[in-house]
Amino acid sequence: MRPHTSARIAALGAGLALAALAALPASAQDWQVARKGDWIVTGRLTDVSSGADDAITTAAGAASGLNVEVGNSVMPTLGFTYFLTDTLSVEAILGATRHEIRAQGGTTDVAVHETWVLPPVVTLQYRPLPAARVSPYVGAGINYMLFFGGDNRNGFDVKLDDGFGYALQAGADVAVSGPWTVNLDVKKVWFNTDASINSGALRSDVNLDPWVVSVGVGRKF
């Protein structure tokens, strides 16, 4: 896990929001807020970082002395938010990230697999200040992890199980000018996958549980 990357993205988002507000005259209120029936489409830069550090065992359950390490990934994503009411909205995010999986332990640190992950997340959001220029929200929902385009490394053969997880979310939309917004968003996703290595000779019960930190620019429709 590389939390410093997420911290830099979060700091960038806060900086963009403050700079956007500071650039506008205090008396200018040409910004708009989303209401019931509106959409906000947001292009984001997203960091997905997992804290996975689960043991790799043999098929019989014996310790191998190795643990799983999953690298983070920074990629562009899209968010689609529909307002059911002024204070309730539904968001879906789309995007794919690529992650390197390593086996680590003692003097061993070897790449075993690289995979693309399609992790769509759908959340129901509550927005307590719908008329405010800075509109915070919290949300909860589900996700589905789909692994594809896997590339085995260094003689290892790795299979990962797809499946459902759940997510919590917090963020804010900052109205800038007209229909445009700056968005900062943080999600915590809980997801567990079974990893089978070399046809089951080795295995790991991996708690990916990634943080998903994003900054972006949105437009209301």
C-alpha cells in the first residue's frame, strides 16, 4: 500500500477546490447546485490502494513464509450521479485499474501476477446541505470486483475469484461556475478474493479492502 499517493490526490483536490473558489469574485453567484432529476458527470483521477498482507499457504494449509502484497494504481475514472431528491442521490463509478501482485517474505520479493480490475461501485448518497456551494455527502453501497487481462509473472500461474463487496463513501462537490463543480471523493471498499497459485499448490485468502481516493471536475446536466 502507498498511502502517500492517496494523500497527495486528496491534497490536490482540496487545493483545486480552494483555488477555484478564490478565483471568483465574492459577489458573483453564477454557480448552480444540482436538484431532483439532475445528473452530475464527473471525470476523476483515482488512486486505488490495497493494504493486503495476507499469508500464502500450501494446499494443506501449511505456512509458506510468504505474504501477498498488492500494488496501488492511479487511473482516470468516471462518476455518474443522479439526484433522486435534493438530498438523496445515486452514484455509479466506472473505470479499470491495473495492479501488480507480489509474494514477499524473508529475502523473497517476487512479482507473481499483474491484473486489470473493473471495480464498479454503486452508492446511495445523503447530502445534508443541498443548496450550499460546498455540498458534502456520505454514502454506502455495493461493488463487484471483476479481474481480467491477467499476466502471470516469473513462472507463477495465479487465478483470482470475482465477487461482490460493499463500500462506504464521503466526499464533497464544490460549485465553481455555472454547471461546473470540483469533486473530492473517498471510498473504503471491503472485498475478499481467493487466490489460487500454480493450480492450487499455493493459495491465499486475500482481503483487498482498498481505499479509493479521487479528485475530479464535474458538470451538471
